[in-house]
Amino acid sequence: MRGDILKIKQFLENQNSVTLTREQENRIKKARQLIKKAIDEDRTIYGINTGFGKLSQVKVSRDKLEKLQLNLLRSHACGVGNPVKKDIVRIMMYLKIDNLSEGNSGCSLAVVEKLIELLNKDIIPVVPQKGSVGASGDLAPLAHMSLPLIGEGDVYYQKEKMKAADLVGQGIYDPVKLGPKDGLSLINGTQYSTAMLIYAMMETDKIMILSQLAAAMSIEADMATDVPFYNSIHQARGQKGQIKIAHQILNLLEDSEIIASHKDCDKVQDPYSYRCIPQVYGTVQDTIDFVSQIVEREMKAVTDNPLVFPEQDAVFSGGNFHAEPIAMSSDYLAIALTDLGNMIERRIANLMDSNMSHLPPFLIEASGVNSGFMIAHVTAAALTAENRTMANPASVETITTSANQEDHVSMAPNAGMKLLNIIDNIEHIISIELLVAAQGIDLRGNLGRGRGTEAGYQKVREAVPKLEDDRIMYRDFEKIKQLFNEDNFIEEIKKIIHK
């Protein structure tokens, strides 16, 4: 996980207070002075004294500038669907504060300070998932995020959902008064789309650790060879991710008696889902690294419009609100993770097939009366197929809005929502492989496991016993999926992998 994304993760975990530096305050004030100067000089500037979108040609009189910004928040709060996860909203707020503190937005310092106050008091706006096309900014989600600043909309506070107006009435906080450009600065930007991708990246870090653990356990369960992971093979190709994954799998399998027990067997080659783990997982890792670079640039970016440049005494309209970098990155990551799931499902299928694994059918010794892991594989297959459908890129689905003024949009929010659904499915698929692989290892007898696979096997067996007779299995799935929330265990495996 790269530095700035790790910083966000630590912020969420520790709930650190957010503050502005003196330098940031000065940058905000300088940009604000230029906005005031432009109004005094009666310059016509988009979004400051004009309407929005197709209405940008409509000049707004000076006495209505405050109402213009209020109406902007109210009219654009058109989201629908289930609420966004609180942590994603926290990331949105954090990013918006960073964005505005660069001093290119022209909003008032009071607006930034109010956003900081809400975040530090853990007053989290209720933001519906759907309603943004990811161009002109994530308008609807950011409008919902911003309504509580003016004492409107809904929030979560002390584990309850309530009206922001009620908190204002109780004296928990005072609403801020909007001035020229304030509302537009708040809702113009890519913070919703970027927050979803950052959240996805944090989950992806865990996915890569546990998916390698599950793969290594399956290698032992299926009596596959470790030869395809030898460094010389991967150096001959030179792909960074491939070299890295091969090394890490060998670390997980280090000192495995299971691997050593069949060094001279008659089996010539393993199926691709074992033999090509470095090539596939390595490409996924390279994709993650590529996407991380784009995300970290976007985290530092100023993405509203128009932008203010005090040193040039200028306000320029452009298109930094267009979330294409985030849209395509989310799609790219979704495709990579979907193919990760494809390979995992194939290994689960191999372990079900006694002709392939030479283990009891469906990994249950009394098969027939017992179905074993038959339907566990069906669940994995269903999730894998669902991911393939969702991996269809959202970023090619541009659609025209605002009476043809906004005629190419990114669809980054749709890409982000699909990505998060794919990630949830992948975590279930990995959980099933961990269960299946542990069962296969049990059926191999008492041979010693590798350094990493032993830790994984013991953790699975702490949560779920060996399957001797059919039982209700969805509860087992739920217990193993909780490993994605066990940071200490993930860190333990990470240390073994990165040895």
C-alpha cells in the first residue's frame, strides 16, 4: 500500500483530528481575496455570478449570489439508493478538505473549517450511493455531503441517523453561511469517485495477502509442485509483479513436508491455475501498483471548477472535475480482480474433482450420503460469473447530460460501485478457497505444512473444524470472511510473504 493511501487508512483507524497549517490557511485566504476582487470588478465568471451547466450564460445579480450557492446545494442533492459506507464518506470529507486547502478553489476559510469541524466531531453526512455520472464533479453525492454544513440534510452522529437541523438545534454545531463560489467549490470535484477507489485499494491490499495464502494452501492440498515458482523462470521473463509473487509463494511454502513428499512423483505438470499463479497474480499486482499511482495523484489534485490562480490574478474554467482517470482505473482494477477470481474458482473446482486431485469426491470421506463442498464450489462459481458481468467497463458508457452542455461523462461512480461489489465477491471466493484448501490438507494426512501455510491452516481451523459430515456451511463462510478484518493475522502473513 502506497504512502498517501496508507495515511488515509491510518486516519480511519485512529480517527485523528484534522487541522489546517498556517500555509494552507494563507493559500485559502489569497484565493478568496481574488474571488472578492473579481466580484467587485463585476467580472463574469462561471459559477460565481452565473448559473450552472447549460445555465452558465445566465448572469446572476450581486444581491442573489448567496442564494445561488444555497440553491446549488439544495437542487443538486438528488442522490438515490442505499447510503454510502461511513468510511467512504469520511474519505470524501478528508479529500475535499485537502482539495480546498490547495488554494485554487476560492472558497471561504469558514467553509473549510466547518467541514473540518464536522469531520472531527464525527458528524458524518448521509450520502446516497447513486446519482453521479462523474463529470462536472460528483455533484449529487458531494451536495449531500455538503448539506449539513448549512444545517440541512441527514447525518450519522453517535451511531444514530438524524437530521442535521436537530444537531444545530441542540447546539452541537452552528451552520456556516455560504458566500460566492462556496457551494460550487464543495460539490465540484471527484472526491466521491476517488474515495470509493481508495477504499477499494485498502481492501485490495488484504485481498492480495490472503489470496496468496489460499493459493499456497491449495498447492499443498492438490499436491502440486513448487517448481513453477523458481526464480530463474521469472527472471527470464522480467515482469516485476510475476517475480514478486513467485518469491512470495515460495516463502509461504518454505519447509513444507507436503511439497517435499512428492518431489519424484510421475505427475509432469500441474493445471494452469496452479502453475501460472505468478503470471496471473503478478499481473494483478502490477495493475494495483499502476492504479495506486493514479489514485495518489488524484488525492493531491485540485478537481473543482473554475480554478483560482492568485499569482496570475486569474480565474480559469477547465475540466479537472472530469473523473476519467478514476473511472478507467476502477475499471482496470475490476478486470484484474475478476480474473484473480477466475483462477481461484478453477483451483476450487480442481479440488472438487477426484480425478484431478485424487482426493475423495467433494473433499468428504463419506461421499454420497454427504455432499461435502459440492455447493461451496457452486457458490464460488456463481460469484465468479457475477464478477465477469460486472467487470464490463463503466467508463465506456458515457451519456450526455445538462442539455448537451455536458456531453461526455466518465461514469466513475458506477465503476467504483461495481468495483466494490466485485471486491466483496472476491473476499467470499477467497474464503471458500481457504476452507476447501484446509480440508484438502487434512485429507493428505499428518505431513508438515509450510511456514506460511501452517499459519493459515491453523487460523482456519481455529474458526472452523474439519468437515466430517455435512453441516450448515454458510456460517463457516462468514467466520472465514472475518479474517479480512483481522489485521494482526494479515500482518503475520505479510511478514512471512515479504521475508
